[in-house]
Amino acid sequence: MNLSAGLSSAGLDLAGIPERIQSEVQRAIQRSIKGVEYISTSGPSLGSTPKDILSVRGTMNLYHYRPVADEVYRVPILIVMATTNRGYILDMVPGQSFIEFLLKRGYDVYMLDWTAPKPEEKNLRMEDYVLDFIPDCVRRVQRDSGETDVTVIGYCFGGVLSLLYGSIFADGPMKNLICFTTPVDFREMKLFQNFSDKRYFDVDHLVDSIGNVPPEMILSSFEMLRPASRAASQVQLWENIWNDEFVKSYRMFDRWATDTLPLAGEYFRTITKDLMWDNKLYNDTMSVGGRKAEIAKIKVPILHAVAEHDHIVPYDAAKPLIQKIGSVDKEEVMLKGGHVSLVAGANAIKRLWPKLDSWLCERST
């Protein structure tokens, strides 16, 4: 048996080898061309859904997205973003924008987004966010929409702020509450617990020395959850740089993931001591500005969406929310995906967005 016959009998397609070599050569050429394009061009424009700015005060920004549907649900939505991240993760490019999806489905959408606190805002406290910024935005949404009821959607730590707000203002205008990947039991944030271990982490010295917590420190803590992920993603980018759709998606998510906001020093001190160290939200001992914040006091309908592969907020940290909340109409839905892909990208379009729409539509009239 000659070599050619032996290779053929082993199942190797010798006739197809030249074609595969040619394909790899062409792909290598495309990588070189696309690599130059990647360096010399910027990514897609994000957060471009038309909106009006209703209020800018300090680190707080309140937007109203312009309705596009002929008929709009009565109850407006206020989205509360996490204080470490910018809101355009929910408003990527057309066709991949959660905001655009809500508008087309007939919802009236507002967003409480954040900008970096200035050095002189280092003394912003938890009560400034929970007792001032959120209530102020709710009142403005009521006034602008002409409606008393408001649905609140909180993403990640925006969900924590929404829970604190809802528990303190339990008889207030919040009609529905939706939380995305929201931690309640901070003991289960294992790696963050290690980072902030009070035996080694002097939060008072940090805040008293530098004021606001720099974004580089926050980004590093996220990246340490998966130390090899950035290197692996860059290798994956190079392997797929010939693929325009892959590159577009990579640039969108990479820009957002690295566009981290600093945190006001006093606010960070409270997060560390009350939540990370003392786990007060889970233990029902949390108070904000002297006002008790027990999530069992929340009685409105609630939907909590969690991700099966969330490395930032593990399921064990998010699981107690539905157990502890006082609502009768309450539902947890676990979906495939990670912390970000749960709410944005192809996975979210297929899974979370339709589920949220079906749940919310009957509670928004």
C-alpha cells in the first residue's frame, strides 16, 4: 500500500487539501488587512437611540427615550444602572439594543445613568443614591409621563439600589420591580470577599487617602475573577479578525467592559463595610440614612433574572432575593449566559428580552 492509499484509507480527504490550504492562506491575508483596519478605525457608535436629557445633577443623569410605537403602555419604566458601568450596554447598535426593543414593544423608557464622580463628590454617600437620586428621578418620571406608577428595572448593583429604595419607600410609586443579576448574600461573592477581607483591606485608609476609588482598581478586581480572559479574548479576536460581525461585537463589549466608572469614596466605604463585611442586606440589618431597609417590606410584583454562568454575581449570591422579598407575585428565571450576555447580545435577544416583555406587558396597563 503506498502512502497516498494509506492516508485515504485512514479517512483523510487528500483531494481537499489544496482547497483548505488556499482557504487558510486567504484567511491569513484577511487577518493582516483587517488587523490594519482594526487599528486605524474606531468601533461602532453606541448608545445612539434618540433620547432627551431630563436632568443632570452631579453624577446623576436622567434620560427619556423617545417613544416609537403608536400605542404606549401606561406604566413608564425607569432603568437604574449599576454605578460602576455606563448605560449604553443596554443600548448597543440598532438591532442589538435592549432600549430599542422596549420602545418597539410599546414601553415608555427612562434611564438613570451615571457619570464619574468629581473629586469634590468623594463624600457622596449611600443615602445620596437611595434617598435622593432615585426618588428625584422617580418624581421626574411621574411628572414627565403624567403617571403615578413606575416600573423600576435595576441592573446588577443598580438592582441593589432599587431594592434599598423599594424597601424604604414600600408604599411609594414603584408598581413593578425587575432585577438583573442582583446580589443579596454578599458572603457568596467569594472572590470579592477575598479582595475585601478586613484582615488585609483597610478601606478607611484607602478612602481617606485617595477619595474616590479609581476605575483601574475596580476594573482590575473584575478582571481578577477570570485572570486569563483578556488574553484569551485577544487571541480569539486575532483568530476571527477577518470576520466583520465578530469584530463588531468584540469592539462593542470590550469598550463597555473597560469603560469602568470610579466610585465615590464614602459610597464605596459603605458598600465595603455594610454589604461585603457585615452582609446587612441579607441579614435584614441594613439601614440607609437612619431608615431601615428590609427587602421583605417590598410587596410589588418582581421578576429576577439570573445567569447560569455568571462569574461576577454567582447564583448563590443572587438566589436569596426571591426567598426574602415580601411579594406574592414573584418569579426567578435562570437563563443561559453570563453576567453581560444575559442582558446584551444575541443570547439576550433570544432569551431574556422576550421573557421580560411577556412578564411586563400584563403588569403595565
